[in-house]
Amino acid sequence: MEKSFTTLFNGVPLTVEIGKVAKQANGACWIKQGDSVVLVTATASTKAKEGADFLPLSCDYEEKYYAAGKIPGGFKKREGRPGTNAILTSRLIDRPIRPLFPGDYHHSIQVTATVLSYDPEYPTDILAMIGSSIALSISDIPFEGPTGSVRIGYKDEKFILNPSVDALEDSELNLTVSGTSNAIMMVEAAVDLLDESVVLDAIMYAHGEIKKLVSFIDDIVEEVGREKMDYEGLEIDPDYEARIRESAYAKVQQALCIADKTEQGHELTRIKDDLIQELEEDEDLREEQLNAIYDDITQDVFRRQILVEGKRSDGRDFTEIRPLSSEVGLLPRAHGSALFTRGQTQALTAVTLASMAEGQVVDGLDPEYTKRYVHHYNFPSYSVGETRPPRSPGRREIGHGNLAERALVPVLPDEEEFPYYIRVVNEILESNGSSSQASICGSTLGLMDAGVPIKAPVAGIAMGLIDNDDEPVILTDIQGLEDHYGDMDFKVAGTREGITALQMDIKIDGVSKDILMRALEQARDARFELLDHIHGTIAEPREDLSPYAPRITALQIDPEKIGEVIGSGGKVIHKITEETGAEIEIDDDGKVSIIADDDGALAAKKIIEDIVHEVEVGEVYEGTVKKIVDFGAFVEILWQKEGLLHISNIAHERIERVSDVLSVGDKVKVKVINLDRGKIGLSRKALLPKPEKKSRDKDTTK
């Protein structure tokens, strides 16, 4: 039976239709606002995935080009591998819902959001996130939602709910928040150097709007929701668990006191293997139970160390950052490079500068555009001591690269000041907690080493939470174990002036405003410490670029003048290149990039400025005499642009022959006195002082 539900979302109707399409999925909804339409489905397997001790959840956001009235590019002319935007949106759908499934539910779940119609006024990623919650909530899949999701912008000291694509371009904040009616589950933000208090207020404002959405979804579930399915969860034998705990608890306690990640991991594995060996003759041995019990023991010991004993496995205080080291200029041929190490996390950064023609073209449902800054993040298996065949970047790598990219964009110089395409690549060489934040610190160092005049250094840190309801503990600079068994991963990046990027994921029912404020303040203290360290390595961007980096001079011309600069068949631009040795690139909007050494760039820039300059009466030039004729001289006042200096305008006195005054090649200062259908009239006389008239002496004799 078809049902339709409508609510006002930011003052505009948001309509959800149930039972109209995709009726064989466990749950499906057709969600619409403005002209944006998204179909979201949720499907689960009938049986648990064999051997799974995790939640096999996959979320996919699919952009159909027909949704925006576009034809896909490429030879096949059909949608292919998801683009970066689709992958990032898939992660946004996944992160807030993943913690809300039962811990022992191991059926494969697939959530698919398909964009069927795209209206830039009503972004479809937020509709997809809301739709995923609806599809799961009305289905028979066990899900402890619903969640709501909103985007918040900020301009003129006012928050903007669900801004359009155009409005986001002028916004100081691009904040996506998901949560339940009780608490916030996920935060993702690009921030233009705002204070922590503004960001916190934005998060809380978002939560107020989320509550309204959750109430709307609750009404839908009450009317059309299905009864949740029964499933066989893992049953733990209490006697078996007691035996394992008695045998392993003390050993795990000792193992978790080992500071080195690799040694600690080996010891925890050895303890578990010994348990299996000791009990392999026991008919009650069930490996799935053993894995679950052992994981619970490890988590119990870890949390007790923090909450009761007040210590971390590596002996640090709760607010202490691991040892830092960094250096720049490691890679001689890269245009900039850095190595940043924080504890057992290490990032190698390489910076490459190129002309804007090398910029990354982004094609999707929005109009095509070019990015001038790209951050790529690579996470090879050796960084965590594992073996795995090399593969293309996965969703995690793309997400971490995007977070680091967002963190640094607010401090990049304007294109007019620094007309380069910038590519930063981070190779994670070692990882034990928050490699994405290490890559932000390394990238700041690498950009300054490359001579990129960033407005301020940026640093990032990851915060953790161990929540016991009474006195939650916030941890600075979490390592892998604290991320895995902790309740929050809260990454904060910024300068001394303010925040530039946020990312938060919660594994519990949510966090309060007080916890968020404490985490932000603690992160700010850590960020300042990191910025002090960066300053000690390199205090400011280098004055000169690498000798291997291209020299680029930027120029903006009237797009209507592009044809004059290029010339028929490219004759003019080829001539400029021959004379100056410069490589010249011209965009359709009139942006000109001149790639050459300093002398060649100046010469090419002067020529292009000459070509596009509109000569006006009254202007004065120092020109070159190119040709002498009986009635005057032709003077080049701009590149390949001549005017006639008539013999009568050479001097105040009468001249018999032009050659008596001027010769070919002479430099002569002239003034434009008339323009007639493209012909330029010049005067030298107009710039010369007028001769004094001789006065006749009166005869005073009588």
C-alpha cells in the first residue's frame, strides 16, 4: 500500500513516499525536496555471513547523470566507477548508522541511495542520508535509529540550514551533522577559521533540527514500519567465559602495558593462540565464542586502565602528545617535502607545483570545474606491518585525503598571488593512530618547504573518549588501541586563529555538549603545541621556489581579447613564444598563465598587455621608430602596434626632412592625438615645450 508523508524542512516541503517503488527491498523510500529526488533502499541477507565477527555493512551513493540532464563522458557514455564526491557521500551515509546495529548482528546489509533528479538548491547527499535512516527504520532489519542529518552553513554571523550549492561557496562553514533525538553521532566539517565556540553552537543548532527530522521519521515508522526480524545472535556460555577470563585476564593486563604497538599486538595474539592450544581438546571449545570473549576481556582491561587506574598503555597523561619529530627538504627533486613523526605514526609529504592547466577537472552532477589544490593520501600495508597486494585508493584513503585537503584550503594563497596548481601526496610510512592528522602537519611543513605562501600553518590532532557516565575521560592524540576500544574519534585541525576542519565518529549513543566543548578545548591546546613544533622546524614559507619548480606569472585579460592574443591559426601566440621562450596557457575566462624564467615571463607579460590594451587619446608612450617616409614616421608604441607621427607633429618649428630629426630605431616619446578607424595619430610636438615668442623692442628715441 502506497503512503505519502510530508514535513517542512527549512520551510520547504520534504516528501517521503513508501510502497511505491522497490518493494522487494527490506525497506525503501522515495524522498523528494524541490526538484531533487533520491531513491534509498535497505536490504539484508537472510542469513548471517559465515565466520563474520563484524558488521558487513555497505553503503553506496549513486549519481545518475540523467538526474542533471547530462551525458556521461568517456567512450562508453555510461556511469562508471563512483567519483570522489559519491565516495565521500557514501561514507557520510555509513558513519552515523553503523554504530546503531546490534553488536551481534552479522547479516550482510546494503544501503543504496540513487540520485534520480538533481536540483542544486536542495543537495541530494543530505536527502540520501535522511532516506537511509527511513529505509532502515521502516524495514525489518534490526536498527536502533532513526537518525536525522542536516548541513549547516554560516555567513554574516548567522547559521544557514541546508544551504544550496551556490550558498555554500560563500559560507564560512560547511558542517554536516547526524544524530538521534538524544545525541550527536557524526560530524564532518570544512571551516574557514572559525572559533571553537561558533562551531559548537553550529553543532547544537544542527541537533535541534535533527530532532525535528527524527520525530517525522518516528511518525512514518509508526504507520508503515515492519516488525524487526528475529536473528540468531551469538550466545556466550557463562561457564566457558569465566574459564577464559580466569586464564587470560592477568596476561592481557600485562600485554596492554607494552607501549610498542607491534610488540603489544604480538603478545595479545600469542595469549589468544595459547588459549586455543590449551583448550583444543575441550569439546566445549567454540572459536567464535572465544574470539568474542577475548575481545571483551581486552576492552574491559583497556577501559579499566583508563577509568580506574588513570593510565594509558604507553604511560602518557590524558592530555599528552606522543614524541614529535620533523624535517623538511628530504626529496631533492620534489618541489617541497617533509617527514613528520608523532609517536609510531609517520607521514612523508611531497609537494608538486604545476600550471593551472594541470588542474584536476571534476565532473559530476554539478557543472564541471577545476580544482587548484588536491591532497592525495596513501596507506600502504607495510605502515601497519601487514602484507597486502597494492591496490587503488579505497574509501578510507579518499576520505582521509579529503579531510586533510579541507583542513589546508582556507590558508592557501589566492590564485592571483600564487597561480599554481598544487598537488600534495602523503605516504603513510607508519601508523598507530590518526595518520590523517599527521598528514595535515606534514603537508603544512611540505607546503612551506615548497615556498607556497600559506597564510598560516595548520596542525591536526585526534581526540578520544572513554565514557563511564560519571566522569568521561577525554584523551589527546589517541593511538590505535584507544581508537578501537574507545567511544569517540574526534579529529580537529586548524591554525592559531581558528578551526579549518572537523571529523567526528561516535560508537556509543552520542555525546553531550559539555563533552564536545571539553574535547574542542583540549584539542586546541594540543594544536598549539603542534604548531610550536612546526614553527621550530620551519618558521615560514621559503622565499624562493625549488629550482625544479616552474615559474608561473598570472595575468587576467578580457575574454573577448583572447582571439587577438592567439591570432589567426595561433600565429600571434607562437610569435610571442619564439621571442620570449615562454609557454603560454589561456583559459576561456581570460586567465593567462606564463611559464618561463623571470626575464621571459616579464617580456611575455608585457607583450600580452600590449596586445589587449585599448589605445586612448591623450596617452603617452615611448615608442620606437620603425619606418620613415616623406610625410612622417611610423612609430611602434605597443608590441606590433604602430601609429603615424606626421612631419607636422614632430616639432614646433618647420622640418624639411623627417630624417633630419629621426632615424629608424630611435626611441621617441609621443602622445596619442587622434584615433580614426583603427589608425593612430601621434604627436611629438605636443610633449615639447613651446618656444617663447620674440617681443619687438619699442623705439624710445625722439
